[in-house]
Amino acid sequence: MRAPDPKTSQDFTVMAIGQAGRLQYEAILLAGSLRLTNPGFSGRLVICEPQPGPLWRSDPRMSDEARALLQSLGATILPFDSQVFGQDYPYGNKIEALAALPDAPFLFLDTDTLILGDLGSLALDFRRPSASMRREGTWPQIELYGPGYTAIWKSLYDRFGLDFAASLDLDQPDEYWQRYLYFNAGWFFHESPRRFGARFLSYARSILNDRPPELVLQSLDPWLDQVALPLVIHSFGGGRPGPGLAGLDGAVTCHYRSLPLLYARESDRAVEVLEAVAKDQPLRRLLRDHAPVKAMVYQNQGRRARALFDRDALPRREQVIRNTLKREGLWLR
């Protein structure tokens, strides 16, 4: 029997992080949307849960009710221990949790993501990793008398013995942020979570603990994961996603970031899926305890937020959308 084509096989792990507070409710929405839109999905949904330990000042585990509900939706709850980051840098969960996964192809999704369409339609070549291009030029922030984009990024490629020139988008002008490989860490994938995670952790720790001189003026909180991620992807022979992955951040997945932002700028399909999942009675009993779902979905405040914006002419900067929502009393996180 021929091995399945890595570009079309659905036999992979969808991975997200679940923990006490906001993320447990978002994990339920994610799991519910996967069940709704991909009833024949043959892979696995794994919700990775950090465990109590010295790097957490409070118990990060989900409630028993949330855990049981996720399992009823077909999710596997996978515990992992925080050895490096923990509460001081929770974005590091996505790095450390990779070591706990079965060593099979995986697609990581930030927990504030909905599945809108067929995962089988994605051209996922797990041998060539990639990540989300739905990002703004958030890092680095260039200082007047400091090094520029080229000097900063090249210092990192040099640190790890990587081919900096091969990472550049030469269609973009020199010293313009989009010329340089930079991702949103909202989704990424590879054939081996163990190898990918080990390198991700190694690079992130090196950058954090022994930053190159060119990074002295740069903040790494909360950007550390997004600084290390393009280096890791490039090191495994990956790069910018091709047209076969357009469904991620498109017709197949929606990384909404917050429910007010979802209603303000995302597609009618995203709203439809959110409301179908949230209004499912077994899920509603727990989701109504989450203030953003209660206000945006059950109290119809999301419709108010949606009416404030023209999806065909949205502000170019997300901060403008956020400020409008805040002014109208519709910002909840």
C-alpha cells in the first residue's frame, strides 16, 4: 500500500493549548467548530494542558467541567510540565507542549481559532513547515539610531548558522518589514513535534538568555515566539505559505483573537459557526460563564459590534478597530 500523500492526508494532530480561564472556553469553541465542520476528520484533536509547578503561581489546569466537555467533543487532554516559561511567559506553552505530543505530523492552532471548512482541502506538506502570514510589522521596532531590519534579522540567522539571504522576499524593498521572514504564531505545522519543538525551545532560549548586540534595544515580551519561529521554520527548509494554504486564515480557519474582533472584521461564515457552536445546549451551559461569549453571543452585543464596521473597507490597523470597540463599550477579552 502506498503511503498517504502528506499534502492531502487528514491523519494528523490538531494541537491547541487549554488552561484555566479564557483559554478553556476558547478550546471548547475550537473543539465544537471542528466537530461541526469536519465530522469525518480522521486525525486527532489534542488540547495540551500545563500542569501546576514552580513556574506557575496558580493552578493553570482547566476546570473538571471544561475538561469533560472537551473530551465529549472528541478532544484528548494531554498534560505537560513547564520547564522554562510558565506564568511569566505563557506564550511559551506552545513551544514546551510540543515535546508531549505523539511524534506524528501536527498542525498547531492558537486556541482563539475556529474551524470553518474542510481541513482536508489544505495542501499541508508537513515536510516543509510554514506559519501564518496574518501579521503586522510588530517586531522589530526600529530605533532612530539603532540597527535596521537587515542587521537585526541577519544577526539571528548568523547566530544559528542559517542562510539569511535565502529567507528574503526580494519583491519587497530593502529595510521594509515584509522583506524579512516574519510570521504570526497563530498556526504552524511540521512532520515532527519533537524535533520542531526541541529546536524552537533551543532557539528561543538562546535569543532570550544571550541576545545578539543588535537586539539590545528590542523587546522580546511578548514577541519571543514570533522572533524564533521564522528561524525554526527556515532551518527545516520551510518558508512562506503557498496558495494551497490560503484556507488557513481564510475559508478553513479563522484566528479571531477576541470575540469583539471576530464580529467586527471576520466573515459571515465565522459568525455563523461561532453562534452555531455557542448555542449548542450542552456547550452553552458552560460557555455562558465566559463574559465575552455571554455578552457577544447570548446578549447580541456582537451584532452591535458588527454594525460599526464595513468588512469591505476595514481600517488597515487593528488598533483602530480595537479603539472603536472600546469607545462603544464593546471590548471584552
